[in-house]
Amino acid sequence: MALKINKDAVYRAAKPKTTDYSINDGGGLFLFVGTTGSKLWRFVYVFDSKRKKISFGAYPDNTLEIARRKAEEARENVANGIDPAGVRSENKKAKLLIKLNDDRVNDGLPILNSFKDLAIQWLSSEAHTTNATTKKKKTERLERSAFPYLGDMPIKQIKSSDILAALKPLIDKKQLSTAHRLHSEISAIFAYAIVHNYTDYDVAQPVAKQIPAQKIKHRAGITDPNLFGQLLRDISNYQGTFITRLAFRLSPLLFQRPGEIRQMLWSDVDLSACEWRPYISKTDFYHIVPLSTQAIAILEEVKTLTGNVKYVFPSSRGDGRPMSDNTIRTALKSLGYESDVMTAHGFRTTASTLLNEQGWSPDAIERQLAHSPRDQVRAAYNRAQYLEERRRMMQAWSDYLDGLKNGAQVLPFKKIG
């Protein structure tokens, strides 16, 4: 096969004619000369028994040397079973994708088909089954711990080792619960990507066994009535700020989750109905907490100071946020109760243990703890069935705690029928 047939002077001197014509340089390379005087390099080849043609650009902008180099690359591709036109098409797509992704990044959007892109799609796909609080937590977890490692990586190029690298800082800090949650979310993103044909395999699966099992650590709570009576007296004598003192006194009466008490909204409190109706994000329902006369008294007292703001127990900084999640924990510690003896969450342990020992309905107790049954029909039934019993139980519980605080002889109280 003849190559490099002509010198550059031949192409430079070529003039237009009455019809288009081509000058053969050999090996499939031609210079096409148009009637207008335009000169274009063309490469003609046979692939899969079909005659094909591609352009190498205009002459002299694309010199003879450049055209011959492109022709040599094209001939090598054909010899290796690669269609030069396909290569050109892929190169154009790649350049277009680079330009498109540059524009997306400038607009604050993730790179197409990247982990972050698929993560955002996944979060959107499950929005109808996830409440806003849960979605916010998942998003923040991904932004904080996954995106810095995986965010810009194409989903198909991510390896199991990349996922482990993202989880390792959490594992090293013993934040195993967060590591397990994040791994589960990453795996769910890959499942979404597989179903929508973005990738073929969940590379997160092999990583699961590399995360140490989390040891369940029960939050400490005093369950001895005599010791709990002493704690109630200590709380009564606590000398913290006015808001902290009242939140501290209310905690054992309501035994709800510490986060729910510190974020209590006045809009959820109905003092005339003796009820607090918070939304419980953990179990995704509106809870009814009957308020005893003792609880009402505390809320009426704090209302004199905070009744005109959003939160019942606002932050002392006056920044519109609720009381800090460390407040009750710090208060307990200041009274000499370390976290291995009593925690803010421990009021729930105390109430659950003693109320069960004193014969109250386990379903009523679980319902008061806002442990919602997975069976939604049963959950709705329990809300109606146990509300009146819970009203009696909460008042009896507050009366019982008054007795413990006042040093009364410890006797199991009988529930009121």
C-alpha cells in the first residue's frame, strides 16, 4: 500500500476546477478540493465490509503532517478491529460531557452519573416514604462523610476499597452506629443505580463485614426506688438557671426522649386539655402525652418566662434555638451522677422498669414511651385503647414520685381501675 505519495507543495498548489476532485496521498488519505477552493482532508477505509469516510479537517490549518498522523492512527484502529468513526464519536461525546459537567459544577450541580448525582436521585426517589427530618439526617451524613471521598467519582468506577476509605474515619473514631447507617445508605444508592442501569454491582456489599459490630450500650438509669427518691430530692435542690431547673424537674414526670423535651413547642402544649402532642420523628407519628397536675404546674411556671417564644425551654443564648442537648446531662453530672449511673435518657428506663413492676399494662407503658408498633393498625388501636389508662398512669406516676421525693416508705402503688 503506497503511502505519502505527494509532497506538501502539491497540495498547496492545488486549484479549484469546474468540479470537485480529490488528490490521493496513499493509505486512504485524500485531499478533497472543492469548486469554491476549499480543501479538506478525508480518510477512506473499509470496516465490517462497508466503505466509510471521515474528515481530518481543513488544509492548511491541518497540515500534511497532521493529516498523515491522524491517518496512521485510523489505520491502526482498523487493523485492531476498531472503527475510527466510532472513536471520533466517543471523543466528541467525551468532550461534550466534560463541557456539560463543567457547566453543572459552575451551577452548583453534581457531575452526571457520579456518586453524588445518584445519591441525590435516590434521596428524591424515596422522599414520599421518608419524613423531612430523616431525609435531612441522611443528606447531612452523606455530605459529611461520603461525598468528600466518593462524590465526584463515576458510579461505575467506585470500588469496595473506596467505600471502605469513606467509612474508615468513622470506624477509627468508634462511631460505629453512624458507620453502619452510612454503609446502608451507600448500599441503597447502589441498588438504585443498578435498577436504573447506571451500574451492575453493589460494591458496598463486601464492605459490610469490615465494619465492627456495634456493642449495644444501654443508657444508665436508676431503678431502685430509694436511690431514685434521693435523685428527685437532688433535682429539687438543683441551683441551675430557672429554665434548666424546670426542664430537669419535668423530665422524670414525662419520661420522654431528652431531645423531645428540650425541643418542646408551646404550639404542641394544650394546658386546658392537659396534653402535650409532639411529633415523634423517630417513630413518625404524633404522640399524646397526658400531663399530670404536677407537670401542668411546672409548665405554667415556665410559661411566665417563655410563653411568648417558640420553645418551652429555649437556649440561654437567645438565638431562637432550643435548650442544648447537653444541659440535663451536665446538670446530672453537677449533682454527682456520672453517665454510668444516670443519664437524661435514663428517666425512661426508670419509668419503664418501675411501672412494669407495679402492674400497669405493658402496652400502655410502651405507648407512653412512644414505642410505636410496626403494625399500623395495632398502633392506631393502641392510641385509642390506652389513652385513658395512660392518663391515670401518668397522674399516679407523678404522685408516686412526690412520695419518693418526700421520703415516703417505698411501696408499690396500685393502678387506679
